[in-house]
Amino acid sequence: MNPVKKLKKILADLVKQKSSPEEIALGAAIGICIGFSPWYGIQIYIVLLCAYLIRRANKVAVVAGAQINWLALLYYPFEYKLGLVLLRKQGLTLTIETFRHLTWAKILHNMNMGTMAGILWPLFIGSLIFGAVGSVITYFIVRRLVVRARARAGAE
């Protein structure tokens, strides 16, 4: 399924939820924030924990929002570079191709802790900014789309 159709299906499913537009938007925003994090592989556990702890957030929307991580290869290099800028550090030249072949097993086997921290710390800092900005934008877009879709469904 292409990404646009998948997104439309997710939104259609969210509109049917018995939650307010604000609860759905909050859930999607939290999911997006987590989805931008570099903790690929354990994000689902973080998502489930947040969905449980933040009662007002729609649980389905939290999980759906975190699905942005399938685009990780596109934004990880930018998060890393932003983290380097904010930390005022020089770093490795990381590209989409670098992340495509990077696995936790390779990181743990081939790198020392200093090198690992040199990559993960800037990546984490950059992901906080991407996640914060992405979640705010997501909240307002999703809220508006849910309100609009429900109004359209009510008019039919």
C-alpha cells in the first residue's frame, strides 16, 4: 500500500475512535515524538508505556503516530547533524547510506563506547528537536483533520 493511502486509512480509522479530536491529536503527537527518537527497536515499548501512562491520549493514535519511524533513514542524518550543531561538535560524515547498513549488532561489535556516544548523543539531541516540532505540527493537523472528517461524516 502506498504511503498516502496508508495515511488516509489510518486517519479514517482514527476518526471512528470514540475519543475527542484533542485526545486523538494528542496521541498522534506523542507517537510522532517517539517515532523521531533514535531508539529504533525499543520504540514500541516506549509507545506502549506512554499510551498507558498518558490517559488522555488516544492509544491507537499513539501507536499510529510512531509509525513515522519507517522514514528513519531519511531523517536520522538530519537529526544527527542538528545535534552536532546544537552541541557545537564535529562529527562523522553520516549519510542515508550509513544508516541503511547500521544495525545495533554492528554498532556494539565494531565501535567503542566513545564512538557510540559520539553518534548517539547528537542523534538523540537532534531527535528531541525534530520530535518536539513534529509533535506540535502533528497535533494541530490531526485535530483539524479529525474535526473536518467528523463534520463531513455528520453532514452525509
